[in-house]
Amino acid sequence: MNWIYLIFILFLAWEDKFHSLCEYQQKYGTTKVPLSHGNLGVWVKKQREAWRKRQVFQDGESVSALTTDRIEKLDSINFSWQGHDYTWEDHYQDLLEHRKELGVHVGRKSKARYPKLASWLNVQRSEGRKFEQNSGKGSRLTKEKYELLQRAGVQWDPLLSQFQSRVEQLSQYRNEYGTLKVKSKHKSLYSWVWKMIKEYEKYIDLIENGNSREEGLRSILEDDARRQMLEDLGFREELVLVKDCIK
């Protein structure tokens, strides 16, 4: 291959990546592209590495593919030359990119694929709950960060959100069939209702009957919010206190 042609191809490849970086900056407001973003993230990392090499050697341009012209182009878009030590804002940008997978619930697959982001998101949820409970006091989240996470669709308690979704399904079932006694053909909802009956019986035994807790024996319905959702549907009267509740 003609070396002039090769140089031309490499020039076009660099310009293409620079154009992609400009588009990323317009969309997310930063040039700190995470490695999870794929080829562009890798390219950005290489530009920083090349820049550091230029700082080390006196005749830096001769040992680095990053020419003065390219540095000037990157400087023109306020490129961040420092190492990519993740800030809160960096994680937030990652969240915006992957919120379809992580915004509602951090499951096993998303934890395996984005472990650092999943861990960060769990911390934000914990701090978000503190913010809500104490009007911002005792939380590491500022009001601005709290609102940014809300706009990104973060659920502070994803398990509670899942519970609410199930309650809504059960309410729709009652509206359609006139009962909370879910038939076994509705497998998923049927299994959940049975689980809630067991949890309610456990709650009654632990709390209302004053029985001492065995080690590890707790009920999710000790949470007032969850229990109230079910009681508003008449769950206790129709199912828990009826022996032959579901057939």
C-alpha cells in the first residue's frame, strides 16, 4: 500500500472520530467519553495518552501521533486532557446512555455489564431516599443532583416500584373479574398474590399476635406503604382472612 495513501486514510479516520466527539459533546455537554461508549471512548483515551507522551519528551511531537494541529482542534472544543477519574457528572452521563437498562431496576445482567455504574446508581438511590425523607438533610445529594436524577427517571426504591406495578395489575384484575381471587391460569400474578398472602400471614403472626421473631424471619409488609396499598384494595378481608381464598 502506498504510504501517502495510508497517511490519508489515518487522517480521515482521526477526523471522523473528532466529528463523532463533537456530536457527543453537543448531546451530553462533555468531552469525557466513558470507555463503555465503545470505540469513541477508546479513541478519546488514546488522545489523552498521546498528549501525556508529548508532555514527557522534550521533542514530544516526534514521538506522538498527536500533532500540534490536532491539539488545537481538540482545545477548540474544550477537550479535557486530564486522566478520566470518574466524577459524579461522568457517572450521570453514563446513566443517560444506559438508563433503559439501569434506570428502573439494577438486575444481575446490568450489574455484570456495568458494575461500576450499577454500584454508583445504588448509592444514588440510597442518598435519594435520605433526601426525600429529611428534606435534603443528611444526604450527599444536592438539590440540583437530586433533580437531575429525577429527570433521568431514577426510581429511589425500585423494589417498591415493582410492588406498585403488581398492585396495579391486581387492581386491573379486580376491575375486570370483580374479585381479587386470581385464577392459576394467570401464572405470574397468581404466584405473586400467593406470596403476598404468605407475607401478610407472617406480618400478622409477627406484629399483631406479638409472636417473637425467629432469626431472619421478617415480612416485607412490615413496610407501612406496601401494606397500605394492599389494604386499600381490600386484600386482607378478601384473601388473607378467607381460608379457601384462591382456587
